[in-house]
Amino acid sequence: MYNELFTFYCVDGHPVMVTGSPAGHIALWDLEERKLQSQIRDAHNGAVTGLQCLPSEPLMVTSSPDNSLKVCRKKILHTVYNRTC
């Protein structure tokens, strides 16, 4: 069972932190304003266990034991690609 928050920092001009929760939610935090910028609730059917921001791209990839990968835009956390293996 996964019960830890997965955190990754994306620094590509604007300091943000992306978190993935055990409930499958993904959140984007604005570190300058210290507030939640956007989120996708139930992005995965299981815990978010992998999260990677792509350098020089406005995209990030998340993974989960639900056997899926999601590609999201970092600014507004909009899913642009959804793949279940």
C-alpha cells in the first residue's frame, strides 16, 4: 500500500512543486505565491508513484500501479495523453 505523498520540483522559469497523492490526485503548487495553482483529482485509479517534469517542455508524466501513464501540461494540469498498458 502506498501512503506517502510523491513530490517533484519543476524549475523552468517559474518555481512550482508538483505532488502526487496516494489517492491518485496530482496537484501543482505555486511556490512564490504559496498556494495551490491547479489539480487533477482522481488522475489515477491508484497512488501516484512516479512523476517527472520534462526539461524545457511544459509537460510532465505521471505513473501509477493502476498500469497507466498520464502526460499533463504543467501550467493548468490538463491531461494531454492517457495510456493504460
